[in-house]
Amino acid sequence: MGRDCPDYAFRPQNSDLANDVMESGTTCEVARSIVAAGPDTTNPNFGKNYAAAGFTCTAGSEFQPPGGGMATWPYNCTDKHGATVTFDRHA
């Protein structure tokens, strides 16, 4: 069973943040470091897969709400021991 962890703001003034952060088999501190290692919206690799601290993070398809608003990318990160970190990136 997973545990909710705090949101992570990359550049809060630009609404560049991650929320719905969940961890299973690790800690919120590790989950925060995995989320923080992801590229921010100024990076050309934003919204793509990445690896950090032994976790491989797979980006889901971008979701744009009807009528506009912040786009969302779901991420699912796993390590070789079965620990998981999931979160949504918004920009």
C-alpha cells in the first residue's frame, strides 16, 4: 500500500509543480528526490522518461483539460526492488 507525500514545486511562480505524489516500498524523502530530479518546464526533456536514484520514470501521455488550463503528465517510477513513486506533473 502506498503513502501520500507532499507536493513538490519546481518553479511555483510558473505553476510548474508535481502533485498526487505517492510512494510504495520507499520513503517520501526518496520520492521527493525522484520527483525533483525530473526536468522542469524550461528543459527540452520535460514530459519525457528519465532515470534518477535507481528509479526509471516513465511519462504518460499529456492530458490537456477541455477549454485550456494546465497540462498534466502522469509519471510512474519503479526500481529493481519493486518500490514505486507515482506523481502528476503540471505546467
